Amino acid sequence: MAKLYEIRDPIHGFITLDEWERDIINHSAFQRLRRIRQLSMTDMVYPGAMHTRFEHSLGVMHVATRMFDSLVKREKDILKGESLNFTEEGLKRDRIIVRLAALLHDCGHAPFSHAAEDLMPINPKTNKPFKHEHYSAAIVRTLFKDVIDDHKANENYDISTEDIAQLIDEDKTVSLGRRALWKSLISSQLDADRSDYLLRDSHHAGVAYGQYDLNRLIVTLRIGVSAEDENPCITIDESGLHVAEALIIARYMMFTQVYFQKTRRIYDLHLQESLRNIFNGDKFQPPVSKESLEAYLA
């Protein structure tokens, strides 16, 4: 039986992980998140906001797993039906992929989180600046192979860094097949990311704006059919509409009262100008090779 570890978390209680996940967390590219504040210099206005991308990433893994398990429990007939055709082994494998994608979704954040994104170079494919998601996916594909593809615990699953990166990446040209269903657990209006950061940010900032009923949200998640393309998608039961609205309102209040608070924004602007001066008008290295990614992480 695999050994399990527990990490005490102020938002979710205990977060459980196995030895494989512990080895991934111990990778230098993930440990770096201990030194990146979730809210940059927000502690200059809200002194308690000292939390990091490291603890947030653990929280997102925990919430995404709870969401996945709730959907499997309540929608097993749909998941195993003719359209999706999941088996128990397929669901077990995808559960691991969802956990690792949630864990690693922020590993590409720049120093000072979003405040440093002005220094990200232009993506020639889109003519727009790269986002931290591009860096996260590239770091997973390039630097985590030794602790994912080649890890002994992976012998029974044959999970690749590509499987994980595709759930993080914003490249919409990649076909995920039935695994596209899980992508909204990582990035959507009701994803595990914002489900964690709203509760975590409000807790550390000492405000009540980001509070909503996470437990109710999780048990009202369902699998429906997209009105756009008629593909299976994660939706919410009618009985969960109020908690979905509460999350949206909580996010609005956090943006107006914390994230866009005027003094906090001024610190971001000063920081951006300082970084431009330090970089002498240059940009971060683009996420295109192992060498450029290592330079970015450095």
C-alpha cells in the first residue's frame, strides 16, 4: 500500500498526497513557488496576505480532486455510458492526471505573480504576450519528465507530461477527446483554481468578501451537454444556482475591494516599472526550450 502524507492547510484542513506527488512537489521548479507571493505586494495594504503560490497549488489539487470524486460518484452512469465510455481504470488514471494538472497549473508564474506579467514576451502564434499558463505547460512538458514519465509509480498508468500539460495549456487546437471534460476543473468559471483562491485570499487578507459555500458547490456539480457543440461538459444542478451566483459575486467583491484596491494597484505599477528598469527594457525568456525555461525560472 502506498504511503500517504498529510499537510495541514488553513482552508481545507488536511491535504493528502502520495509519495509520487511528494516527489513532484519536491522538484525545484515546484519548490520555487514557496518564494512567489500569491498576491504580490498586497501585504503592504493587507498585512496578512503573505501566502504563496505553493500553498494555493496544493489547495487547487485538493479541490479539483473533491470535484472529480463528486462527479464520479453522482454521474457514474453517464461517465460509463456509450458517449464517454469510461472504465474504472480509465477514471482512476484520469483522476491522477487531474490531480497533477491542478497541482502544477501555476508552476509557470513569474516572480511577484501577475504583477510581473508585463515582462512576458510576444507569442508569435497569437501576436499577444505569453501567459503564465503557457509557461506552466512548457515547464511541465520539459522539466518534470523525470518525476512524471520516468517515475516508478507511473509504471501502471503510463501517464505522460503531455497528458498533464494539455489540461493546463490554453492551446485550443489540441484535441483532448473525452478528457476535455476535465479541463473545466482546471480552468472555467467554476474551476478548482478560483474556488481555492477566493477562500484563501479572503482568509489571509482578513476580509469576508470571498466567502461562499464550497461544499454545496461540489455536491451540485453535474455532467450536461454543451449548447455550443453538444459535447459533454461539467455544469451545475438547478439546486446549486445560488452557490454558483455566490461564487461569482464573491469574485466580483474580491476584485473591487482587494485585487483592484487603489493602493494595492499602485504597488503593482511601481513594481512593474522597477522590473522594467532592472530588465533594461528586455523581457523574460519565451517558453520555447529547456534553456529558455531554465533562464526564466532563474
